[in-house]
Amino acid sequence: MIHYQNDLNDQQLLALQKMDGPHLVLAGAGSGKTRVVIYRILYMLEQNIPDSHICALTFTNKAAGEMKERLYHLSNQYILVSTFHALGAKILRESIHELGFDPNFVIFDDKESERLIKACMKEKKIDEKHLSLKKIIFAISEAKNTMVAPQDYLIEEKEDELIQQVYALYQERLKKYNGVDFDDLLYLPNVLFQEHKDILEQYQQRWRYLLIDEYQDTNHAQYLLARQLISQTHNLFVVGDPDQSIYSWRGADISNILSFEKDYPGACVIRLEQNYRSTQNILNAANFLIQENASRYEKTLWSGLGEGEKVTMHAVLTDRDEANFILERVQFRHRAQIPYKHMCVFYRTNAQSRALEDACIDHGVPYVLIGAISFYARMEIKDVLAYLRLLVNEDDFPSFQRVVKSFKLGVGPTTLEKFQALFNQSNMSLIALITAVLKEPQTFSIRLNETQKRGLNHLLSTIQKLKTLLNEKLVSEIIQETIIETNYLNILRQDPETFEDRKDNLDALIARALDFESNQTISLQSFLNDISLNMTTEEHETDTNKVHLMTLHNGKGLEFQVVFIAGLEEDLLPHINAKLEDNDLEEERRLCYVGMTRAKEHLYLTYCKRRFLWGGFRSMTPSRFLSEIPQQYIQSPQTLRKLSASFELPKEPTFAFQENDQVMHKEFGLGRIESVYEGSFGTMYDVYFEHLGSIKTLVAKFAPLTKT
């Protein structure tokens, strides 16, 4: 029996009053938003809304899994709770044939996409020195997230034309290999719905109520997908907090939540301001900080947990001193019976972690570094998954490339390139093409030696044998058979130092398959699909008793008794790249706010006078964010006054050249200043040179430039 009146506060209860129409819940940090979503769904079920009509979306597999489990425990009903990408994959599995794909498509991870884009650049004869791979990857991802098709890509400069060519070829190759990348899981369902209104209507009839958590993190493709799905019913219930929008660098658009009332006139807006996590002094400090932002809904968090300890602000001389101070405080709190696992050190950039790791080792404090290589990104896991993917998708050329290399089949890069060129022009499946080449190599102009023939024949016979198991064996058994049939353990034994760890990881992969099988009957295809959707998920160690070290971006959704935020200095937090635009500066402030509101009882803010950064020691200035917190909520305000006396707030840099200035370079000729900024070596210029047709980054003090 659910006791809504007892379990929810007055603001949370407002979320249950009306089932139909658009709702925006502005949920402050620690305000119980997940409970609100769960209780609303339970109340919808009590109001006889069919469970099949409800779809709840969130941003991590962990959050989706926990919500699904709690809903089943409380209602004994299975509700569709999913991430956006998993929902996109579900829609595509059911309907992607309308776009010319086979439903057994594979999902390319970031590394596989990168390799394919690099191959497309090579095919288009684009030199990475003139146009970087990283820039093209970002441009293609941004295009998909903003729903720009290759043929619609805006061409303003020569560089844009090259990006458009790679983008178009990349999409062509993905389709040829019957694959999609992670961005396609949002892009293609939108394309499907725009081109096939009858299919859109089927999904609109299926999911008549849509609930979205963390709405402030949606990008345009996610926004559009939700808007299309509920365009008939308008039954959209979103929960979010503009003050915690910190992912614009990966496409999140804060305007989606700020414009909600404009997009959905008459929307019911509910504010959740009671915080159940932090003490009042921590919230007061965070409230004053975030009030400096203009792009937000007004709200003020309050706590019923008492005033608590004031925020500790501490200044030191160097980053080493900072790390030692933090570890001394960690040990002090640990002696006061706070477990290590309930403490976290946040920082703005990964480069800051080294001093903290060294200090942990010196002080004998166990730690876990969040953001290290994920389980599914490990070499041996990706090798076996590549083999498994070939069993369900005979056109997966990137997996074929990996299998040939990792399983020592004797086929070198030159021969692989010939196979790829043949396959790109062929109407046969990849496996059929390999079979044909082995039978009649002279027909295809590929010369294979005996080692290569043996390797490829072994591949074909192994695939054929393993495919017979797909309908007979469990996924865990298929994985074991794949490892045995490919003799993979003997390959791994060639590196004795890593063998045991890699073998343990393969055992863990089998164990994960067993875990899936214990909950449901699954096919190899669905198992691989689930893994692809989990590949980008950070695995946070929470069971072991270790101090957490992580960037502020990784801290979203977490909470700790003791929180340290290191490096509150100008050019670091706020970051140097974010100081020229007001929107970017506001996001840096939100990032600091997110870090502060992770703390339950004890919050430390630290900064130093000199820091080893960008290849050398730099004099640092206290972050402007520190001065935005009233001293009445700080334990050591004198420290800030004392240190600030020797610092001046950063002055706006003066540059010899401005954007769009025409300049002459002694070697490169006529150019145009594209951007001016402070970098690792002082003032930096990005200059587009007409003769080169590309941009070069120059250090101002060394660049032989004159204004024309």
C-alpha cells in the first residue's frame, strides 16, 4: 500500500494532481525527484492507465535499472524505463527495415566509429595535418545531434566541404556494414518518424504518456524525439534542473528546459526546493553562488537537516600542498569514523589527479580513480565481442578487421584494404565474399598465401560452427565456445604478465551473460545490443572502501558525506576556455554548484598560488566563484582575504590582433585571424591561410605576423 501523503511533501504531491498535459518539475539537487517520478507512475497505474502506455526515460543505464526495479517491487508490473539511446535502439530494431537496414544491425562504439571515419578520410585523400580527425568526429556528431543530414550540411568554407564529404561517405559505409553509431540511435528514429508518419502514429498510440528525467541534459535530437512521440497527447512530464546543466560540450541544450513553457503553453510548473541531502550552510553557499547566473528558473534550496558545519575554504602555495592538505583532512575524517568510500575529491580537469594520486599513496589512503578504462573497452573483451558480432551480422567489416588482427589469422593490412575495397563495391555479404575469394582468388585479383588461406578458412569454419549454436545454447555458453574454438586463451598467454587479468576479465564477461540469463531469456543479438548501450557508462566503484577521485562532470547524481573541490582558481574553475562567453562562464558556475551540492555534511574548497599546469608552473588567482559565496557561510574567510591581497583578479588579455584581422605570414602568406585566446604558451592565434586552405595554430610571441 502506497502512502502518498506520508511519503511525499506538499510540492511533490502536486506532481500527482493531474495526469494529462505537459508538466515541468524543477527539481533542485537532492530534492527527491526520482521518488516523484516513481510515485507518479504508481499513481498513474492506480488511475487505470495501462502500463503499456507509459514510457519513462533517463540518461544512464544504472538509473533506468534502479527505477525499473523499484517500480516492479512496488507495483508488480513491468514499466518501460529506458535511456534515450536504448529506446532509439528498440525503435530501430523494430522498424529500421523502412530505412534500408537489416534489423540485426550492430552498434559501433566510439573507437570503431573513429577508425571508420579515419578510413573515409583516407579514401577522400584528406590529410590529418590540414583537417584533424578529432574535428571531423566532433562535426559529424554535432550534425547528427542537431538533426542535420549529410546532404544538408552547411558549407561555408573549404573545410566544411571536406567534412560534408566524409560525413556522407561515413553514413554510406555504416549502412553497407549494417551498422549504426551511438548518435544514430537518436538521429535515425527521428528520420524514421519524419519520413514514415504511419510508423510514428503506431508509437504514439503505444506510448501515450512520456516521462523524462534530467531534462536539462537533452540535446536537440532527444528533444525532437520526445516532441514527436507526444505531439498528439501532449502528455509529457519532465523533471530537471537548469542549475545542473553541465554537458553542453556533448550537445546538451539548456534552452530545452528554459523554453519548456513556450514549447508547451499551459504547462504545469512545480518547484521542488526542499533538499534531503545537505545541511543548510552548504545549501546557502551553493544558493548564493548559482544566483549569479542569469539563465535559470528562480528557486532557493532549503534543508530540514540543520545548519551544519560551515564550508571550509583553504589556500595553499602549490598543488602538492593542496593535495597533502586534502589527504590530511581525509585521514582526520576517517579517524572520526567516516569510511573512505563516503569521501570524494572533485577537480575540473584530469591533469589535476596526478598530485592527488601521489598524495593518496604517500598517506597510505586507498583510492579509486573514476574515469579509468571501462570494462567493455578492454582489449580482450572487445576482441571476443568482435567475433560474436560476426555471428549475428555478416556485413560487419570493422569486427572482421579486429578478428583478423587479434586472432592471428595471418592477413596483413594491405590484404585487408583489398578486401575492404572489394566489399565496398560488392553486393555480397562479407562472409560470402571471403568464401568466394578463397575459392577463386584470381577472379578478385587478391593473392593469398597458404597462411592467409588457412587463417580465413579457419575463420569461416569457426563462424559456421558457432552459428549452429545460436538457437541451441545460452549466450554464456556461446561465449565460452567462442573462446575455446578460436584458441584465444593461448593467444593471450603470449603476454604472461597480463594473462591472468585478461582471463579474469573474460570470466567476468561470461558471468555478466549468466546474470542476464538469470533475469530473462536473451538472444546473442540482444546481449550485444545491451553491451553496446552500456559501453559509454562509467563504472563507479561504490562497494570498496576507497576515497573517490573524479572530475566534476563525473560527479552528477552522486553524494558523499565529505566533499573536496580542488583547484578553485581562475583559468581552471572557471576554465580558461569558458571565460570569453557568458553562457560558458555560467556553465562553469553550474559545474561548481553541482560539486558543492554533492556534499552531505562537510565541504572543502581549496586553491593554490602556484600550480603545475599546461607543461609548467603558473601563478594562479583565486576563482571568482569564491568571492560569490558570503563569508558568513565560510569557516576561514581570513584565508581568502589574506591570499587575495597578493592576487589581483585577472585582467582581460590584450592582443596584438583581433578576430577577422587580415595578416601576412613570412612563410604561409595571406591569412585571417579566426580566434584569439590564452593557451599553454601565452597568447595563441588560430589563423586560416588561403594558400594552404587550412587553419594553423600559432604562438603569438613566435609568430612572424604583420597586419595587412
